[in-house]
Amino acid sequence: MELIVRAVDVGSGNTKFVTAATGTDIRCASFQSVAYPSSDAVPALPASERRQTVCIPVGPLFYEVGPDVGLAADTFRARQLHDAYTESPEYLALLRGALSMMKLRHIDLLVVGLPVSHFAAKKTALEKLMVGTHDVGGGRTVTVGKALAVAQPQGALVHYASEHKRMATIGNEQSLIIDPGSRTFDWIVARGMRMVQKQSHSLNRGMSDVFRLLARDITKSIGTPYNDYDVIDRALRTGKSPVIYQKAYDMSRHLPLAESVAAQAVSSMREWIESPHSLQNIILVGGGAFLFRKAVKAAFPLHKIHEVKEPMFANVRGFQLAGQNYARTVMQASRSDQGGAEAGGAE
């Protein structure tokens, strides 16, 4: 029987997960990484008011998560923007929310991600946390047999190589994978598929910093407090003016400030790269790729910067591919060896 492999990438901005996978055809979904706590499960709502969320029990509380979590919003929206994120109840609620939406009872191998700077220190603990039975609410559970934690940009490298049919050649090349996310700006230098630890790192300089700075600038401009980060995000991505106090607001005056955050992060990364001339691939992924593109190109003017379709899902698609390969080459082989040993013993 083929092993069931799934992948989840619980980011500070969005939780991305695989809903179905057949070979390299990998389907994904996502929801905002926001979890609203309550002392009991959310009561049943009339059909006209039902929202696409799930209520996940973690410890003494329940956390509502999912695509329609904004409909459960109160005036305070706490995101877990700190180094202990993977140890928080909110992280576990988001992870279990993704498991619930996969609609599976058992997963043989679950692949998850970590920022580069936390990878060595937190890998073992996170894998241990993932294994076992997860209560996903409503009387349902999902059992995870084994877990693998991967440095987030490594997933993007696997996805890029697969998407461009370069799995056979990229193993002999040196690559830089850049992943600007919500909280962290991650990158790895890789020889083949293996990370060069001393040139790979993370900075706490992501899209959340952009939103905070722009919100502060808009507050000064309009004279009243403004902190609608989702509106700022959409305006940056679409180029359309947000509506503030019923009027279209010109965001163009704030763009240099947003670009300065990207330039700072890329400049800091550049100090870690020992031999940029030897990089054969520079790959830009992540939810913040659109904003960091200009700074990356300025830092590496002699290189072509490669991107992928749906860059927000690059990591989780790569996790899935890496997990499928691990299940096929390691887990299935182990099962075959055990089966052979048992058959030999029976004789």
C-alpha cells in the first residue's frame, strides 16, 4: 500500500498545506495564520452565518482557525511574531486546522518547515511534536506516523528543480534560494540539494515590518491611528489605492519606505554570501517575493533571478516532493526489509 504523505508550512502570515498530491501534481490551500481563542467550542451557527473555520482544542482553550477567520475577529489580532512560535498553542492550532482540512484520518509522513536560523535547534523537538494523535475538533482525530522538519527555503529549491525539470542537473550546481516571508527573511546557499550552513541564515525582517512602517506613516498622514495591515498588503500586491475614510488613498509616497526594508534585508544577506560569482541559480520565492524582487536584482546585477508560479506555495510543494521521495526510498525500503526478514523467519 502506498504511504500517505502530506506537507504543512505554518508561517507567521499564512498557513499553507497540501490537499492532494499525485506525483508532481500537488494541490495546495492556505488561510491566514490567525487563531482566535475561546473557552469553549464555537456554537453552531445558522446556515446563512456559517463560516469556513474549524475550532481546535489545544490545552484548556479552543482556537478558531481557517479561511473565514476574519469573520470571527475582534479588535485585537495577535500574530505570533517571535522565536518561540513553534512552541505556542497558536502554532499547534494552525497546524491541526490544516490537518483537519486535509480530510484524512492517518498520515504516514508529515513534512513541516522551520526558518533557517532555528532549524538546527528546533528540528528534533518539532518532529516529536508532530508525531502522534492530533485532536482536530468535532470528535475527529488525525494520526501522524512520522514527521520530517525541513529548512523552509530547501522546499523551494526542490519545487523549483521539479517545476523546471532540473532535478538531474541541479545536484551539481550551487544555488541561492531567497524566501521573504511575513516575519523572517530566509535564505540558503545550497550545493546540490544540501544546505551550506555557514552561508545560510534568517533575519527578522519580513513583510510584517513593511506593514508596521507603512501603517505608522499612513497614521501620520491622515492624523488618526491606522493599522489595517491586510489592506496595506493588498494595495502593495495589486497597485490599487486603498480606500481610507471613503477616499482613494495614494500609496505611492510610501513605496520608497517599503522598498528600504527589502534593501536592508538583502544587504545583510549579501554579507553572508562568500562567492556570489559561483552561484549558478538565484531563486526568489515566498509571499514577499514581489516586493523584494527589485532589491535582489540590485544586489546581484549580473545574475538572472529565477521565480516560480505561486511563490507562496513553493516551500510546501517542495516539502511534499521531498516527503514523497523519502517515503519511497527510505520508508518503503524499510518496510520491504522488515517484510523480507519476517518471511525469512517464517521459513
